[in-house]
Amino acid sequence: MPNLKEVIISITNRCNLRCRMCDIPGGKSEELPTDQWKKVISDASRLGSQTIVFSGGEPLLREDIFELIYFTRKNKLNACLTSNGCLIDSQAASRLSASGVNVVNISIEGSKGTHDHLRGEGSFEKALSALENLRSQRIESTVASTVSRYNYKELPYILEVAKNYGSTTVRLQPFNLIFLKDRASGAGFFIDEADIQKMEGLIGRFISVSKEYKISVNPESYLRKIPAYLAGRRSHPRNCAALWYSCPIASNGDVFPCWIEAANNKLIGNIREEGLYELWLSGKRMKMVNSIVNNGCSGCLMSCYDEVFGSRLSKAYLLDKAKKVKKIASYQRLANKAGQLLKSQATTMKLRYRFYASYRGSVTNLLKRRLSRILNKLQGPEKTGGDEKEMALLEISRLKTKLEKEIRSL
Amino acid sequence: MTEAFKKFETNLSYYFSRVLNKRLAKPLWIFISLSHQCTYNCQMCGVVKILKGYELNTEDVKKAFNEISGWQRDFTVVITGGEPFLRKDIFEIFRYAREANLNIEAVTNGSLIDRAVAGKIMASGLKNIAVSLDGAGEQTHDYIREKGAFRKATEALKHLVAAKRDNRGGPQISVWTTIMKENVGELFDIISVARELGVECLVYHPVIVAQEDMQNTSSSARFWLQEEEVKILKGQIDRIVDYQKKNGLVAFLHDPYLWLRHFNGQLTSQEWSCNPFVFINIGPDGEVRSCGAAFGNIRNMDLEACLDTPEADRARGLMKNCRKPCLQTCWSHPEADSLSGIVDTFIYEVRKYSSGRQEKKELLDAALSRLTDYESLLKNAKP
Ligand SMILES: C[S@@+](CC[C@H](N)C(=O)[O-])C[C@H]1O[C@@H](n2cnc3c(N)ncnc32)[C@H](O)[C@@H]1O
Ligand SMILES: C[S@@+](CC[C@H](N)C(=O)[O-])C[C@H]1O[C@@H](n2cnc3c(N)ncnc32)[C@H](O)[C@@H]1O
Ligand code: SF4
Ligand code: SF4
Ligand code: SF4
Ligand code: SF4
């Protein structure tokens, strides 16, 4: 049975923005407490997952987000955060750095005018300053964009932003109606048949510029599908690997086979009643996943599923990543310095290329970091990221507030 | 209510000891091996193969007891060995501990406990007496230990139970079982043996395969469970847990299902994090140790001074990074693993058990000021 690779946690539905393409902030308000999320994270680790993605809503509205990221890293999992960037001032960035987060993903929709039109006045500047603050803390940043009629002409521009701020990756994801309550209001986001060709051209330019700038983007075959998809031509894949490798959990603890099927009332269970460990291995989930596989799913082009979308693509993509991992050979030259240890690490890294396929940030970057850590800390114990004292201080201030609140409420 | 605050303080001190790698509390568990002399030479026992010929001086033990009795909080002293009842001064030591008002327990193979000794144990002031039982019958137990050992252990338990009845009270009578390849299939059956003998508490713990280097739990070691045996263990745990829910008797010191991951070599320090400040062992040579490393000697230093040597800091630093927890129960204190857990529990208890608004406010204020103290400690400790 395939192992769980990543868990995507929508930690809160609350948001400080009201983007035109997203009604998440109007969703259910119920949220799980810190300890229950910690249990989810340890269960994910027991199930062999490699990555936890924290999304939302705006995840930084949860005061315990730093603690949860730290806990994730302490469990030796990768922690990725997706944010609109508004709350990443220099202090938050240093907290993120203390938490040991691997990658922070900031949403950028295009130029200032387009971005602010979609996301609200002033949000572009804030997103840029988030990227800047992340850079000064040397946290890897990536950029995400929701592609629609409103911004597809600016796709190459988004690469400029990424380049200017040292982001390693730009991920596109076509607009999807599931984020909207009133689906009719989403009509304007799609493109006309007549525009497909124009958009194909822009995607082509996006790909070539990304190569020139050495910025990772979604797999080419995935990007090439976006124009037709946005014009309303849907496919209904029968064997989406996301169902086998990734697990979305909503802010109220609901566990779904995938975000899209969630809209079809495909609920596996809830974290308040059963652990992730039990739910993931349950017969109920197996049955549900099998029936989706057999009957075909709603179909989507969500970027979180890009590399596993369809079995052929997934193989091609993995091979592509494997090639990148082969570049490790050049690092192996360092092996003379670092000795056998490094070599064996490089080999396990190659063997585990599947894991890197599910990693959200730049693979090369991750490997570089890993290797330099090995070189630096050849003798010392492995550092799991995050600064324990810094985190304890953050927790103290949070808990003091909690105690004060309790005292006031007497 | 002061109980809740005491617990809060204790847990905070263990939590921050760990974060700062600085000793802010004294150990909860003090194991003392008076001698490694033994009536047996059990196959899995690493203890009797090292530090032969050392005997801890009665006077040194008493000196340590004097010191411990001055410490605040409830500490537990466990007398182990070797075989403790080989020591001529054993009852003198128990009496001294009782007079010093210490919580004291002992563990034995039972070979020297006849009717008379059982009677003396009842009057000794021990809180708990544990007899080791490694099988549900002669075959396994005697194979591991020595011919006749099973009969002697069960006889000892019978004497203890009878003596407790005659004495109308005495220490809790327990059985300790070491989980290993040889006995994995009969763990559940030990329950009925214990129950029929009138035992009050049964504790299982996984075998240690290399006493001198516990972090190196190696799956090829003789007594270690292999894949097939881990499956058997799973079936045994299911039955034991089921029994325990209905009838008690078995005391779990942690989630027994962790044993499976432990023997599969998958247990991580996040699931079971050893708190290096919770436990110490004093050997027959007088050395104070944790996880194998010695850091001071009670023959020429106070116990507390032993805990604060640079060697102690180093040993605990290594333990903090332990990647292969040994699952020996006393090494950990899960209540102190998470700061939010400690504070949340405290708030919960204040809400639930404290009577008036004034009392609640005082307790919460006190908690707040403790946190503030630790905050400045932490800030000043930063490099
Ligand atoms: C829902 S947001 C949550 C995290 C954070 N608030 C943010 O905006 O990045 C996650 C991603 O989904 C994208 N998104 C929002 N509405 C969407 C839609 N209707 N279809 C597809 N993606 C959408 C956002 O642009 C963002 O990159
Ligand atoms: C070392 S003995 C000393 C007391 C006494 N001689 C006895 O056998 O009970 C203490 C406890 O450790 C257990 N033990 C012996 N060898 C062990 C090992 N390799 N791993 C874990 N526990 C062990 C014994 O079964 C006993 O319960
Ligand atoms: S896209 Fe993100 S920032 Fe915008 S409303 Fe949705 S959750 Fe909030
Ligand atoms: S293609 Fe999309 S809708 Fe279909 S199973 Fe995969 S993630 Fe779900
Ligand atoms: S009786 Fe106890 S101390 Fe003696 S050899 Fe056996 S386990 Fe070790
Ligand atoms: S868990 Fe603690 S006592 Fe056990 S091996 Fe690790 S550091 Fe040592």
C-alpha cells in the first residue's frame, strides 16, 4: 500500500483578506486546539509522511502556528507554510526562522494593480515586504499564483518578482470553483475558447523565462494543460495519485480524500473522533478511494497535485526530478572531504528521490542545504531545525497571555 | 489545590531543565545498587557482569539518605542490585530510610525470601517490594535464570502475601517482568500466575541488550524481538490491555504499544523523550550515573554536587539528543514534555477544583510569575 507523503492542513478558515476568487473566510469557524494538531503531526510521522503543509485561510492568524511548525520539524518532517504575506513583518520572519520552517509560500497574482484588484488594496506591497523579510532571515520562499482570465497575461511578470526576491519556485494553479460559495460568481475567471491560443503562448513564455532565470516551476506537461482547463475542457482522471499520497485536513478536523472531492460530501472522518493514523489506515478510506478511482473523480488541476496528476505524468515528472538529483554527483566531489558518510547520504538521497518529488521547495536547494549541514556538522548530532530556546520564549509569551486572560475572566 | 501548583512547578522545572540543559530540579527516581553480587547469573542480565567486587558502604548510603531527606518533593529510592537481600545490612538500610522519611522500594529475585525474611520486609517500611518473574512457568524462567528459580520466586511471593495478611499491611507486592524474545509468548499468562499468588501490581519493561551503551539498541542482540516475535507481542499487548481495563493489576508506565515500535527500531525520541533530569542510578562503586555515564562519586562528594559536575552536564547533553530511546520507564516524565500541556493542565485544574475567585486568582498569579521567572532565566541564558 502506498505510504502517506504529505498532509495538508487548513489550520483556520479565518483570513485577514477577502480575495475575489476565495470564500474560504466565510467557511466553518470551528478550529482544533494545538494539542490535537500535534497529535495529527505525530500520526503523520508514524505513517511515514515527509511533509506537512500549513495553509488556510491565513495560517498566521493562529497564534500557535510557530509552535506547530517547530513541532513538525522536531518530528523530522518538512514544514511548509502558505500565506498571503500580510502578517510576515520582520518579527514574524524571525519567529519563522526560529521555528525551523523549510519553505514559505507567498501568493502573488501579478502586477500591483492586478494583485490588489484580486486581493485587496495594499496587499501587493505587503506580500513583497513578506518576501523581503523572508529573504533577510534566509528562509526559502516560493511564489504561488491562481491563474485566471484576470492575470494570465502577467504570468512572466510573476517570474520577475520571484527573481527579484530570490524565490526559488513559482507554482501556478488554475482558478477552481470550489473555493467559491456562489459558483455563478466565478464565471468571469474562466477564459474563452478563442483565448486558448494566446494563453498557450504566454505559458510557453513563462516556461522559457523560468528556465532562463533558473526558477523551478510546475512540470511543463502540467502547465500546458492549464489553458484548455481554464476554457472549461475537463478531464476526469481515473487514477489520481493524490488520493494515495496526500491527505487534506480541514480546520474543523474533517479528513477528506482530496480537497475537490470534499465538495462531493466525501468525508472520511474527523480528527476529534479518530486519530489520523486510524483514519488513514481505515477500511472506510480505502473503500472511498477505490470508488473514486473506479468511478472517476471530479477532475482538477490543483497544483498541490501537479506532480502526481495522472500516472504517466507522474512517472515522467519523477524521472525529471531524479535527473536533478543525479546532479548530486557533482557534490559528491566533496566526498573526498567529507568521507564515506557524505557518499552514503548522497546515495540514500538518490534512492529517496520520490520523497523529493513531494517536497514543496527547490530540490537542489534542499540537497545543498543538507550536504552543507553534513559537512559542517560531521561530528555533531543532527540538528532538526528550529531553536528550542527561542521557541520556548515564544511559547511563554503566548501562555502568559492565556493566563492573564484567564485571570481577567474570573 | 497546592497539589496542583506543586505539580505545575515540578513539571516546569523539568521542562526548563531540559530546554536549558541546566539542572533546575532534583531527580524523581534514585536507583541504588548496593552491590552486583547475586545468587544468580541470569542470561540477559548485564548488571552482574560488571563492577564485580564493589560494595557500597553502609555509611555512604546513610549519608546519601540524609541528604535526600532534606530535599523537597516526593522522591522514590529504589534498592536494586545484584541481589539486595545478600547484603547483611539490608534491613538496617531500610530502617534508616524509613526514619529519614523516604519513599523506598526494593526489587529482588526472591531466592532469599523465606517466611522470616518476608515478615521482616512487612515491618521494614518499604513502600513496594518487587519480585522478578520472567516466565509463566518453570521452563522459561528457569532457562533464563537458574534451575529452581521459578519455584523460589513464587514461594517468595507466597511468603510475602501471607506475611502481609498476618501483619495486616505492608508494602505493595509486585512482579516485574522483562520482555524478551524468550518469554514473549507467555507475557499474558504471567498475569494469571501473579493473580493466583495474590500479587497486587504487575509491571512489564523491555529488555536492555547492552547495559554499557543503552542508546545502541541492536536488533541482532540475543534477547531482542525479531519481526515475527513483535507480531506475537502485539497479540499479547492486546490481551494484556484488555485485561487491564477490566481488572487492573497491570500497571503501565507508558503506552504499551510503544514496545512494538521500540523493538522494530522505529521508536523516535519524539514519541518517547527521555528527560535526563528525572532519573539517576548510584552504583556499588559509589558512582552516580545516568544512561551509563558516570559523573560523580558519593563516597567523596555530596549527591547534589555529583549532579552538577561538568561531566553530568555533558552526559545529560548527550541524553537530550538520544535517538534511540531505551524505554526504561523511569527515564522519562511525559507530563513535562510540553509547556502548553503543563499550563493547560494547570488552568484546567484551577477551574475545576479550586473553590473561590480569590484562591483562583492567587494560583493563576503565582503561575504567571513563575513563567515570568523562567522567561528571564531563558533570556539571560541566551548566548
Ligand atoms: C486558499 S489560500 C490559503 C493561504 C493564504 N491565505 C494565501 O492566500 O496564500 C491557498 C492558495 O489557494 C489559492 N486560491 C485562492 N482561491 C482560489 C481559487 N478559486 N482557485 C484556485 N486557487 C485559489 C490562493 O491564491 C493561494 O495561493
Ligand atoms: C538487575 S535486577 C536486580 C534485582 C534482582 N536481582 C532481580 O533480579 O530482581 C533488576 C531488574 O532488572 C531486570 N533485568 C535484568 N536484566 C535486564 C535487562 N537486560 N534488561 C532489562 N531488565 C533487566 C530484572 O529482571 C529485574 O526485574
Ligand atoms: S486566497 Fe488566501 S488570502 Fe485570499 S481570502 Fe483566500 S485564504 Fe484569504
Ligand atoms: S484529480 Fe483532483 S479531484 Fe481528482 S482525485 Fe485528484 S485531486 Fe481529487
Ligand atoms: S537475579 Fe537479578 S541481578 Fe541477579 S543476575 Fe538475575 S537479573 Fe541480574
Ligand atoms: S532514552 Fe534516555 S536512558 Fe534510554 S538510552 Fe536514551 S538517553 Fe539513555
